[in-house]
Amino acid sequence: MTRAPSQMECLPSCLLLEYLARADYPFGPCGWGAPLWPRNARRLAAILAADVVGYSRLMGADEEGTHERLKAHFHQLIHPKINEHRGRIVKNTGDGLLAEFPSAVNAVRCAAEIQRGMVDCNADISEDKRIYFRIGVNLGDVIVEPEDIFGDGVNIAARLEGLAEPGGVCISRVVRDQIRGKIPYSFEDLGQQTVKNIARPVRVYAMSPAALASFPQVSNTATANKPITPPAVPRLSIVVLPFINLSNDPELEYFADGITDDLTTDLSRISGSFVIARSTAFTYKNKPVDVKQLGGDLGVRYVVEGSLQRAGDEVQINVQLIDAETGAHLWADRFDIGRASFGEAQDEITGRLARTFDLELVAAAHRRIERERVADADAQALVLRGRASLARSPSLPARRDAQRAFEQALIIDPQSLDARVYLAITLVITLLDGWSCCPRQDQTRAEHLLAEALDLDPNIAKAHFALGMLRRSQGALTEAQIELERAVALDRNYGHAAYQLGLVLTFRGQPAAALPHVEKTIRLSPRDPNLGLFLAVLGACHLLLGDVDQATDLLRRGHLANPRYWYIPFWLAGALGLRGDCEEARAALAKAMELKPEVRSLSRYSVQHPWENDPAYLALRAKTLDVGLRSIGFPDE
């Protein structure tokens, strides 16, 4: 077989490389691209800020009594309500608190029930001793630290709290849009409000104390004393936390990440398992973790932790299996391995964990229990190094590093399946990102690599995943769907394969069929760096189905999570235009054009997306996205 030229051999000029390295492209490794900022720093959250009205006056009049009553309210009502609605208390401020929730619906329900409960708490207290709270709720992008959260999303929640009446609740427009039609609460529109230290006016909606008092009674003591029933989680649900490198050895860092990846993949093959995606697990890297809270946040029962440390010519690996509900260590083991045994160690750890759970593994065709022995340990180290580069935020230098490592691994060990498959994945995602200088050669080379890999083992999920993306890049959507369905069948917890399958189904004009696949991706990786893109695909599906309000909500959330991606505000503009919100639609379109000025018409958009060629999809798009964009003046040509 004639070897196609590598990307290293046909790189463009330095100026073009510089342009490509900083350009945004719509289709990264997960389909609609990936964020170009550190993946551990941010997440989307609903923020609740609460504060006691007149706290200084109350403390001045009766310090001990006020303190005891406030402590009782927190213990008997507020903390139990936050737990009941799956919230997390970020910090107590003495006269208030800051909490975060997984959804705006949870946060607003909690706020309303707290304020309704306080009506009953104050019923038998004289007016001068009553404790009233103001509560504000916002939905926004936050910077997460172990003991705090920061950002405009938090600041706006605090300003909304200040605008609330004593005993009332104020929410932002984005929260109102999220809860509309989902919970039976009415809010009064207070219009645009200018608040301190926030550049833009905030649209505010308020629920008065009188409205809250009309709700059914809340039993605070019973709620506090009643054990909280956690949401149902799969019996064998697990997260593999990033293994910790205890030695000052960069090579061990690659191996630590690699063993975490392989454990996550291999454990997902255990019958009946639900395994949190690697991209979410790695947001906890190098951070202190409370195992019980982690289990509640991710909805898992078991946590795997591990560490690596070099001891002379050997590497010591310690692994623990922990019960997330109790924090108890259920199983622990230690492995002493030589540098030539890295691949075997990963198999041994997975095998011991499988035996500990006493569950059957899936059919041998879906999983090789004993990994193929590599010819040279250095080849395995190079594969791990390439995978580490591939997992970094997308950039041309990172892709070049990954490609170089996989090519070197293949030179050392021409039989390495891992090197062959990961090199093909690198070529395909670089092609989809628009960073390939030799698209035809890279397509041909990836085709040959994947054919060789699947001839050796037809049950490699990642190979079918890569082949599905390759077929999509060629506009062969039917074949792409077949390959991605095969990848998901081989590894049902392969979240990015499910996402790609949803994307292909959308482009084939089947948005209803796409929805469950993308929703599963979010369930598998609720803190994925690409969460905004997943939400945006859900929004696009709902728009194509004619559910404009749901589409708008999801696209707004997606844009909040991934504000640098042009494709999301572009679709958001179409949804808003279709709904008649023309001013906001034009603002969203302006943002999209700022990020991607070359997409200046519907015809240019089609040129940028040659795989969007299915007649059924184009018919749906013509009635929804195109109509919405034309309504705000976006040209056809």
C-alpha cells in the first residue's frame, strides 16, 4: 500500500498555520467543535442567593435569640429544602447563603418553598422578631473553586436578591424562560433593571410575599427530619477519578491519564454498568473531592480512585473502590509493575474490578479481556502521550503532537491497534475542524488505517466511531449512521459516539430520533466541556420539530455554556426570529457573524456545511431556521 503523505509533510505556510491555530471551526472532535479554554474552570449552574432582611437590627435587639432562631430555620427548613431539590450549599455568610442547583426549575421550587415555609415559621413570632429572607435566582456560567463559585452569574443572583421584597423572590429572564410552563408559579415582570457592577441591564421578574403565602403549607420540621430519598441511580453506577501521579515524572502523568481512560472504557463494558464519561471525571483532576458529595452530584454509587508512584525501576499503582453513599472503602489493591508492563497492568486492574463486582463481562466480541501485548513498551508510552495531546483543548499544535506520537508508535510497533485507530481519529477530527492541509490524502490514509484495524478486530468501538465521522465528512450520511450505531452497540456508554449518531440523524432529517442519543450523552457526561454543544444540538432538533420555545431555551443555555462558538448563536438567531423576538435575534446573529464573518448568507452557510445535503433535513430547515433568519434580514446570497 502506498503511504499517503502525513500532515507533517504538507503543512501550509507559517502565516496560514497561525490563522488556523486561532480560527474557530464548527466541527471539532465532538461534532460541533470543542471549547478553546481550560476545561476544568467553568460550568453552567442555577444560583440561589438568600439574605436576612434587617439582620443588624435583629442582632442588635436580641443577639442570642436571633442567632438561635436563624440557626433553627437553617437546620429545619432551608438546608433540608436545598438537599431535597438536589442543591449544594456553596457557602454560608452568617446572615445568608449561596447555593447552586443542577437546574433553574429546582432552584426556583426551592426558593418558593423556603419562603412559603418561612410564613409558617413566623406565624407565632411577634413582628419585631420575625426573620424574613430576600431570595434571588439566576442561571449562568460560573467559575468553580472547591469552596466557592464566582462570575457574573453569581453577581446577578446577589443583585436580584437585593431587589426582592422581604419574603419574596426575584429571578432573571433566563430563569423565567427555563421554568415557563414547568412549574405553577406566576412572576410579575419588573422590566429592565440597572444593577451595581453589571454592565447590562437585567430583566427582572418578581414573586411577591402575598403570592407565596397563598401556596399550600410547607412542613418544615417533617421535611428536616425525614430522610431525603435520593434519585434512583443504576445499581452499578461508577466514576473513575483521574489517577494521581505522586512522582515528579511527566511520563507517569501520561500513563496516569491513560489508565484512567482505559478503566473508564473497560468498566463501561461490564454488564449493567453506567460509567460517567472521562471528560466529566477529569474536571475533578488535582482537586480535593468529598466522595459522598461527588456521588450525589453525579448520581453514582461507586467511585474508583488511584495513584501512581515510581519506586526504582518499578511503578507502584494503588487502586481503591469506594462506596459513594457511605465513604467506605470496599476494595483496594496495589500493583507493582515494570515499565514494560503498562498495558498488562491496565488489563489486570480492570479484571480485578470486574471480579470484585461479580458481574459478567459483555461478549468476547465486544471486549478483549486480555489486551494485545505490544512489541515494545516505548510504543505504548507513545500512544499514551498522543492520547494526552489529543485530549487537550483543540489546537493545531496539540493535533500535530498527537499525530507525531501515534506515527512514531506505529514505526516502533507496526501491529499496534491502538496507535492505528488513534492516528485515524486524529486525522478525521483534524479534517472536520478544517485544519487539514491535505484533506484528500488524510481521508485516504484514515480509510486505510481503519480498514486495517477492523480487519484485525472488527469489534473496536473507537474504530467504528472514527469511520462514522469519516463517512460524514464525505457526505455519506447513511454509512455514517451505520458505523456510529455499531460503535454505540459495542460500547453503550460511549457518549461521544451517541452524540455523533444524534448529529448524523439530525442531518438526515430525523431530529426526533436524534433526541434520545444526545440526551444520553448529557446523562453520561453532565459536566462535559462540550455540554453547550450538546444542548445546542438538542435545541436544533427541537427547532426542526417546530418546538420553538424549547429550542430557544436550549440554545440559550448552550450559548451560555459555550459563548465562543458561532454555530450556537446562529441557530439561536433563527429560533428567536421564528418566535418573533427580532431584536434579540439580531443581537444573536451579530454575535455569530462576529465569530464567523465568512458565513454571511444562507448560500455561504451551505458551502461551509457540505454534509447538510439530505432533502428531508433541508425541507425541515427551510421551514424553521431559514425562515427565522430571513425574518431578521439575513440574505439568501
